[in-house]
Amino acid sequence: MESKAARIITILLNYLIGGVLIATGIMKLLGVEEYVKMLMELHPNYVNNLSLIGTVGVVSGVFFIIPRTFTYGFVSVLVYFGGTISAHMQHGDPFIAQVVFVLLTIAVAHLRHPEWFNGRKGRLTQ
């Protein structure tokens, strides 16, 4: 049985990660100048895919927050942050924030579904 404090931390981290993805995704969809400039510095072609990047961020965040779709959200958030890490690494930019979010995402999954991490084969299903 998990403690009340652990449950509250899990919920807060879950909403933090999902909220950050949704907020930044919406900013990309709206074409906020700060994000357009950042993506142009990474690669000019990223701006052409700004709507796609923003949509994936919003959908990943929503899936991560909703308990019924958490599994899909977990995978999509890891893939999304993997892409951001890769993009920043290619251009020599710092990517520590993205790594922290990956670790927080894994921590939330571990707290919500510890059976996924118990080391037994075939236990990934709910």
C-alpha cells in the first residue's frame, strides 16, 4: 500500500509533465515567436513541422494525464522527449532539462504502475 504523500507526489508530477507538454504544444501551435526562433536555430525545417510538433506535444500530454490512456501517454512522452534530446544533441545545445523530464516520466510510471518494473517477464500488461 502506498502512502498518501507518495500518491500526492505522483499526481503532482503527472500533472506537471502533462501540463508542460500541453502548454508548450499549444505555444508551438500558436506560433509563439520564442518557439519559432528556437526551432529555427535547431534546424530551419523544424519550423515547417511546427504544427505537427505542437500537436504531438499536446496529445502526449493529454494521454499522460488521463488514467485510462496513461500507458499510451507514457510511451508517447518518452518518444517525444527522446526526439527533443536528439534534436538538441545534434546541434550541441544543452539537453539536461529534457533528460530530467524523461527521468520524472519514468518515476511517475514507476509510482503509478510498480508492476511494470518488478523484473518479471510478461508483466507489462495492466
